[in-house]
Amino acid sequence: MPEQHAVLSASSSHRWLECPPCVRLEEKFPPKTSEYAAEGTLAHELGEITLKHNLKEMATRTYNSRLKKIQDNELFTADMPDYVETYVDTCMEKFSEAKAKTKDAIFKIEQKLNFSKWVPEGFGTGDFVTIADGTMEICDLKYGKGVPVSAKGNPQMRLYALGAIAEFSFLYDIKKVKMTIIQPRLDSISTDEILVNDLLEWAEKVLKPTAELAFKGEGEFKAGEHCGFCRAKAVCKARADKNMELAKYEFQEPTTLDNDDIAYILGKAEELAKWAKDVQDYALDQALKGEEFTGFKVVEGRSNRKFTDENMVAKTLYDNGYTDNVIFKPAQLLGISAMEKAIGKKKLNQLLKGFIEKPQGKPVLVPETDKREVFNSAKADFQ
Ligand code: SF4
């Protein structure tokens, strides 16, 4: 859930733990809201009311009226309940396991978690927490379908765990924490576990000193993959220096690149392209606000002609003797993703599974560290 009010939020902790001064630098740039974030908030709301209803914390009447509001939201899609169900089922399973161990196991839904003991003014919202004798489980729903996020060593989950320990350890003797990230649209459920003693040691030795630096805007700038969602990414000097360093290369051959030269460029190209795109987007945004960049100007991009009144267009053509098959596109079946949104994941599998195939993908050149298997060109030739 959004944690806009915490300076050091759990969701950005992977970034400020790597680059502590980013937090104060980012304050100079307004946060951007996106449709994806609003969609994620809606999915969380659906998860929250479903869990509360299933676990008898919400009356059916209230549940129905809140469900109706969610369904009326323009961002609601038919596949959302199927995806949210994966999250709800995982939480229900965790709670059943907890109750099997301890009769008076508890659960908390959308629990505010305060981890300010280690992170100045730090708090966040844990989607689902359940506590039984000795073990606490924390579940986090991530509705996006960008990249799978691993729970292994994930600082956001660890901060939630610390907040939950601070809140509940006087009631329960918690020895171990299990943290699970559910990304239903990527078919990904990732779990990590840590002994509370080890977690507290990490919190004292790594988290607390770094968070204090970050809160004061001190420490070393460090560019890396974590820059992706940083609000300062387009104008950050440290990121620019790192990328300019990447671009420097002493080519050996006087006239043409050899394979080693090309491999070097391939290894840097993606990061350089991302950075260049961030700078371009930022500069356009600023230029539209009146800033000037020597040698550049804003012009009108390409645009396509469009009809101003489609009903009148159709009428005029009918009046002039044209027929439907000439002036209208033939009806076209939705693609698989759009169909899934329209009828839901369950119905798609139930009704259409037999008609779906996944052909071999086109070859792409990726770094050796990529987890995918090497492209089987013999299979492709045969096909
Ligand atoms: S862009 Fe990267 S290096 Fe620069 S402040 Fe943000 S996180 Fe730090």
C-alpha cells in the first residue's frame, strides 16, 4: 500500500540502503502518480475486504457494498478477483497453519507497522500478518506485472517484520519470521525466513546506521539498478558519472570493432539507453515548462488525422450508397491478455485452455547471467 508520508519508506528501502543521500535529493522532485499504482491500490482493497470477510471481521452487507464500489471503479477488470484470490488463498493457508500450531494464533490485515526504533519516523503497512507460537508470517501482495521481486533478503519485508516484532513481541515469543511476496500476475510466490535474533542484529548493525545517514541526507551516492525508481534519476550527478564512465572505452582496432569490443558495448548498452531515455524525458518536461537547453527546441510531433463525428461519417457514407462491409472493420477476437481481462483468468482456463499454445519466442541476446535457457536454434529450424 502507498507509504507516501514516511520519509524513509519500506518500499524504497532497497534504494536508500544502497544510496543513503537519495532520500533528501528526491524531495526536490515531485512524486509521480501512475495508473498502475491506482490499480494496485484497488487490488489491495479487494484483498483486504475479501480476507476480512473470510475471517469474519467484516459483515456480509458491508463486504457487498464495498465490493460493489470496487467493481464500479474504472480500473476494475474481470481478471482482478482471480489474481487477488491467489493472494487471499496464500494468507488463509498461512493462518490455518498458524492455528494448527497455536489455538489462539492471531492475524492482522492492513496493519500499520512502526519500525521507527531503527528507522527515523519509519512506518509502513503490512498487508497480512499472522502470529503463532514462535513464528510470525508476513504476506505482501504486489499487483504489478513488471519484474518478479524476490523475498530473499528483501529489506522492505524485513522492515515490516521489524515493525511487527516491535508491536507484538510483548504478547508473543516470536523466534522466527517468514516473509512471502505474492505476485499473482507473474505467477510468482517467493518466501524467505530469518531468525528474529539475526534480523535484530541486521537492524542494529546495517539498517539503523544507514537509515540515520539517509534521514540526514548524508553518506555516499551510489548508482546502480536501484536508481530505476529514484525521482532524481534524470539529473543525478552520481548516475551520470557512472554512465559516462561506462561509455568510455579504449578501442584496440583502428578501423572496426572486434567481438570483444562489441561484447563490451552490449554489456553497457541497456543501462546507457535507460539513462539517456530518463534524461530525454526530463528535458522535454522541463522545456515545456520554459527551461532552455542549448541547441534544442520543442516542436510538434507527428499526429494522425481522425474523424470528428463517427456517427455522421457512417450516415454520410450510407447516404452515398456504401455498405457495412466496406466502411466497418470486421469483428475481431480479443487477444489472450485482453480476453483474460474481459472474462477472468479462471474462465479463460476453463473454457479456452485447449485452444491456447505458446510458440517459441524470438531469439534475444542477453547477458550470461540471465536465468533463461540458451535458445535452441535446432528446435527452431525443425519447427
Ligand atoms: S539516481 Fe541513483 S545514485 Fe542518484 S540519488 Fe538516485 S539512487 Fe542515488
